[in-house]
Amino acid sequence: MDWAHFGHVVIGRARRALMAFVMVLSYSRQIFLRFFLDARTENFLRGHVAAFQAFGGVSRVILYDNLRSAVLERQGDAIRFNPTLLDFASHYRFEPRPVAVRRGNEKGRVERAIQYCRTSFFAARSFADLDDLNAQAAAWCQGTAADRRCPEDQTRTVREVAAEEATLLMMLPDNPYAVIERVEVHVGKTPYVRFDLNDYSIPHTHVRRTLTVLAEPGSLRIVDGQDVIATHRRSYDRGAQIEQPEHIQALIDRKRRGRRHRATDRLAQAAPASRDLLMRAAERGDNIGAITSALTNLLDRYGATELQAAILDALARGVPHHNAVRQVLECRRDERGQAPPIAVILPAHVQARDKVVQTGSLDIYDRLVEAGHDEP
């Protein structure tokens, strides 16, 4: 029977804890070492998958410390395993077996392997990023760690004994276990999904819904039911905002259309003839947004009555354009000997004076007097 041990340890702390996954074949002492940014169950299982591929097979029994990713509860000999680990073990057909509590001799192989990793590999080692560190760890496992003497047979190296031990391992299944983090998230009124302390953009059409984030080490997908609505590169920062340009542009376009509709409604209410002008301008292929904006400015400067008359005049001449409307307005003022209107931009505190304040009813004071409350 083949055995393997698992252990993890916090190697260092920066913005996130750096966790080491260590698996050791019991007889040959071949080491597999992989680093992750946290000790989540998903990374715990990813370490297994990578170790099985590196060993070329699966041990029939794997020993574990009593960590939460493996053992949820233990009362004497009664053990409640993590259901995710049991599902994973059934996929690879191995037996998970936790070591006894306070029996350090049962996990001595992995404890010595972790100490060896600390002193031989990690001490004073420099690396650019997590991928670089894992590449160095893989080279170390296949090099320095594999070339040391095997504790069970000092006449041979770990590499030589591991080659024999590999013939006793169970074959890998054709389909590796899919390790994906699945998190349900509720989207507020802004088109962003919060996952792992970062915000990821989504289409604005999916706000105020409950969506699902499917995360892998390098990427994540955001799905609504069976539909994938966004795919992002996964960020391990904190407070980052990861956006797709098309999501932002679609939101900007929607807001522009909303402003255009509000302006169109205002024009239609003030000068009903503006509807005909815009329809005829659209038939000519003119820019409706520019015409709407220009007519709104003319409405503010000349008023609704003058604008309605000028639009009717421009339509009668067969020129459905804001320049024709402006020319009619200026001619009408010239005929009356009036100066052209000047747009005056008032500061905010002056504009606030024109606000309509709804006054409350004074009947409350009469009721107070009637009740005998004469004191102010």
C-alpha cells in the first residue's frame, strides 16, 4: 500500500499569506511542493491534482492533519470529513485518512519534509511572482530534492526509489477533477460584482440580480443561470476595479440615450412641431442628437412660443435643421428691432433662489392653542 502525507504552513506574509502545499510519498520520500496565496479548499484540492500529475499516479491512502479542509469535526474515533474532499477522493479513488490527535510520530515524514523545504529551498530565495516561485519549486523537487539519499535505502537516491514506487500508484482518471470556486453574489445598482475584495464589471442590464462567480486561479467567469455574461482576468489585489471597455461604453451609450430622450420629451412638450422636424431630419440621415441639443439651447434662449413658430416656418420652407430654426428666430427678432438674447449662466447660490418652496399648513398652530399649549 502506498502512502502520502499532506501539510501546509505559512511561509511569509505580505498583502496575502503565502501558503505551501507539501505532499510526500511515504516510502521514497519524493516531495511535491506548490505555493498558493491562501489556504482555501479549492487551492488545497488544486495542490492534490498537481501532485498526482507530478507523481504520475495516485496513492491508495493519503494521510492528513486534522485541518478544516479535510476534517470538519472529530469526536474520538468518529470523524466527519469535509464533503468536498470526499467527493474529490471518490473521483480519484483513494482513501482519505486523518492522523490521530496529538500523535506527531504519525506525520513525521511530512513534518521533516516541510522543515527540509524551509532550509533547503525557501531560505533566502528570491522570486519575481507566484508563477516564478512555483517554477523554481518544481525544478527543486525534480533536482535537489530528488537527488538526495532515500532514508529507507541509503544506497539509492529518492529519484531511483520513486521510479519503483510509481509502478504501485493507481492510474490517473482520464478527466481531472474540476476545481472551481463557486460564489453567489448580489449585484446592487452599479454594474459591478464584488469578489475576493475586488470589483469586476458586468453589463448594466444585469444589475439588481443574484449572479454566480466561477473563479479559477487565473480567470473568473460571471454567469446568470447558464449564460456567461462576463469573463475577467482574476486579480489578487485588494480594492481593485477590473473593467471591460465594452461594459463601460454600453453604460455611457445608455446614459446618452437617456439624456437624449429627456431632451426630446421636453422639446415635444414645449414645441410640438419639434417631433416632425426630428422625424424629417432622421429621414435625411442628420445627427438627431446634435439637432436635439441645439433645439434645447434655442428653447432656453428664446422660449417655447418663439421656438414653435420658428420650427413651423423651417418646416414650411422644407429645411428641417436647427440652423434654419435659429435663422428664423434671429430674423423675427431683427424685424421687431430686438437685440439677440444672451445666455446668462448664474452661480448655484443665485439659481437656488428661484426654487419653489412648499409651505406647510399653519393649522397645526391653531390646534396647539386649542389644546392649551400656549408656551412657545
